[in-house]
Amino acid sequence: MRPQLVIVGAGPRGAGLLERIAANAPGLYAGSDLDIHLVDPHPPGGGRIWRAAQSPLLWMNSHAEDVTMFTDETVRMAGPVREGPTLHEWAGLAGRTFADRRIQGRYLRWVYERAVAELPPGVTVHHHPRRALRVGGPREGRQQVWLEGRPRPLLADLVVLALGHLDSEPDDDQAELAAYADEHGLIHLPPAFTADSDLSPLKAGEPVLVRGFGLAFVDLMVLLTEGRGGRHEGDTYVPSGREPVLYVGSRRGVPYHSKIGYDWTGDRPPLPRFFGPAEVEALSAGPGGFDFRRDVWPLVEKELGFAHYHRLFTAHAGRTAMAWADFEEKYAAAADPAGIRALVAAAVPDPADRLDLTALDHPLDGMRYASHEEFQEGMRGRVEGDLSRRHDPEHSADLGVFLGLLSVYGQLVRLGDLGPWWHGFFSRLASGPPGPRLRQILALSRAGLLRFIGADMTVTAEDGVFRAASPTVPGFSAEARALVEARLPEPTVARARDTLLRELHADGAAETPDGLLRVDPADGRILDAAGRPHPRRFALGPFTDGRTPGAFTRPRTGGPAFRQNDATARAALAFLRGRAGRAAA
């Protein structure tokens, strides 16, 4: 008769949910028994992505001081704040270290163990190192969670899906490329978590087409160079002779911006300013819904501009031609983008100090190079310029925009998923690689082992090979017998290889037009096609329309994942408390 809670997924999101359960239980669930079942084939805490069994060459994408699993007063939530150490405090690392992922896995394991230790007496955690296959049961009754290799299901009063990044079946384009590769003896590696990919078919000295220039590409680059015995000596790469030659391109055609390499000083921009809870509430309450480009993006653009210019005017006033108070008043009153552009042109003399989000999203638009080699030189100059700017505090308005992006993301998750464009835009500006990785890209380019293709990269399968081209370099194409899709699989419910999600989809769980699981933004309950929240099923993570930038976050930035975890934990505890009371009666 003890209440039963099943959490599927014991990685960072599951561990974070458990931390919030431990924080809220003394006030919401004291004095009652509860069994919590964690279902995950990987160890609790690190899960699949942060497991110990991966290359030490793979780094985190954040400074150690910018990674925490603990709440602070900036998180707007109903539950209590439980502060704890950041990664760098816990591990004794320098704050600006980019730790390898195995260290983060150990930190996450410690977070999990601390949460378990802080649960009230009578609350017991059981880890099941298996895959969950499906969830069944009536809406108003106990749920059944079927596990791989077990003849009987776990019975659950509530189920929370805290799954991370999952594998998926190929879409039509990927299926066609895979079929062509099979027919012609080629190599096609579909979107995947790079650490899980078998890279052995990519042979030394042979060309490899790579589509994708984000973090999955960085992992691929590292594993195919240093991972094969090469080494970096200063700005020079010394090859082992086992490396393939990577021809890489993407929609934007350039790497993500480098991580910013200096600390914040002075006052932070007062955010949110133009896009906060009131604006989100108004958008949500509109009778006809909202359109992202028409209704949301102007608010986002104004908010990011405010963050940028607040920093420019307050920290670099000598590069402005107007007092901040006057600019802020006129900026707030500007009713359209044209008015803002005119104000900025008058107040900020140097165009390099003005924020141009369109140019940031389309960095190579309209650019044409006469030859492939000319483009290589141009790209190296672009990457060098990005590294210089992102490590120069004279350009700290960029850090203001970064804080603006975090604030905006925290508001957007309340509106549900807004499509893949926003996530790509955010990642390009705010979630780029460590600076040393871009220096490695430069070294590999100079060594001839990395070749830039350009923007709007196309891949065709013809004449028994894969061929890549880009309008950035008219007339040039690269051909190879290997193609790697360097990105994570799209988190679509219908194509997920995870049978649990596919079964939920077949059982009537609602999905967005982009294929994400729809959840109630208030507490994460799974919605059906009629918009009804399931009383006993919750979901958190990148496969839902409440996805956030990550399961952990930068301290003192309001962490939307923490807010979601807290809301779900409190809703679950309130429900289970009622169940415990009925059982006792």
C-alpha cells in the first residue's frame, strides 16, 4: 500500500528532480512512506551522456564555475532554495577550466547521492538498471511500467519521464542517403551522440563530408585527430597519419561562436525588461494564439538589444554619443525596428558596436569567394576574429547579450516549443565551443586536415559518391565515400527508437508540429490531443515542448530547468500525499 513513484531516466534531469523532491518533501510529504523507482540502464546521476566510459578528450562545453545543479534565489519557484557547490567548487578546479565529461559525471553522481541522503525517513529509492519499454494503465488508476527483461511491470501511482537525448529513426532524407550508401558501398553515419558512434570506418587520409558545425562536430573532430594519436603543440597540429580529411559545412557555414573568455564586472542589465512574465501571460491569453515571428520575436529582439546597449553604455560610454538615461527612454518608446535602428545609428557611432541579430544568424549571406583556397583563408580570418573578440572585455556587450539570451530562454519555455530555429540560434550565440577548440579548428585547417565548405551546404548522392557544395564558393564541390551527419537526432516522439515514447504517441499523447511531446507548462503533465493533462504521467526534457537549454545551468541565472523540476516535484508530492492519506485511512 506504500505509494509508488517511477522516474524513467536517472541522468541529470532525473537527479535534478530527485533533488527537488528532497527539498520539498519535508514541507509537503513529512511522515509518510514512499518508494521512488529510478529506471535507467546507466548509472544514476551521469546517465548516458555523462557516463564514465567515454574518452577523456571530450570536454564539457561550459567553464566549471558556470555549472551547478543547485538552486539559488534567482530561480522563481514555490519550493525552498537548497544551495550547493558548483562543479569547480566541488571538484577543486580552477573556475575557468573546461572539465572533461567524466568529471561532470562524478559531480552528478554526488548530487544524486546527496539528494537520496536528504530524503525524509520512510522515502526509499530503488535503482533499476534496465530500459523502460512502455507505460500502461487507466487515467485514474495505477500505472504499469514495463521493464526490459522483467515479466511483470512496476506498479506506479505516478510516472515521470526524465529522459535525455535519445536515438531516433531516420527521416526520409536520411533513409535515402543510408540506402544509397548501402547500395554503393559508401559510409553514412546518421545523426547521433558522437561518443556512441563507430568511427572506425573513416579511414586515414580519405575525405569525409561532415554536415553540421556545432558541438557534435567538435566531438567528431577531436576523436578523429587527438583520438587517433595526433597532438596540438601551441598553434600547430602534429598529425599521427591516421586522420581523415574533414570537409565541413552547415546552414550558416561557420562554427558556433567561442565561449566568452572573461568575467563580468559592474552592474548586470536589469532583466527581464521588455520580455518577462507579463508579456508571456499576454501572449498565452490571446484568443487566436500567437505567431513567433510576428508576436514573439520583436519582444525577444528588443530584450536582447536592451541587454547589449545597457552594457555598452554603462561600461564603454566613450563609444556612445548619448547619455544612457536618454537612450533608454527613447529605446523604450520606440515602437518598431526601424525606429530602434535610427536611434542606434544616432547614439552608437561605430557599426561594430551595434547589435545585428540578422547578421549573427546569417554570417555568410551574400558572400562569394573566387576559389576554395580563398575561402579557407577567409574563414581562418573569421574564426581568429571571433576568438579575439570573445576574449576581449572591450566587447563585453556580447556578454550582456549572453545574459539576455538566458533571460529570454527562461521566458520562452513558458510558451511551449517554438521550433528548431530558436534553439539553433541560441546555441550559435550562447552555447558555442570553448576557445581552445576553435584554436584547434584553426590548426587543423592550416594542416590541411579540415576544409571549410560554406553556408547552405547541400549534399547529393550521385555517380557512386557523396558530393557537397555551397553557394559561398560557386563552382566548387567536394566528393567523398563517407558522409557524417554531425548533430544530435531530432527529438521527435513518433520517430524515437525508444519504445516507451512511441507507445505513448500511439496511446494518444499529443505532439507539436515538430514532433515534440506536449506537456502542461505549469507542472509537466503530459497532454492528450484534447489538451487534457494526464493526472498520473509527467515528462521533462528535450523531447518535450518544455525543453530548456540544459538540465543544469549557470549559477544565478534563474535556471528554467530548476523551476520546472520544482513544479513537477511539488505536484507529484501533493498527489502522492493524498494517495498516502487514503492508504493510511
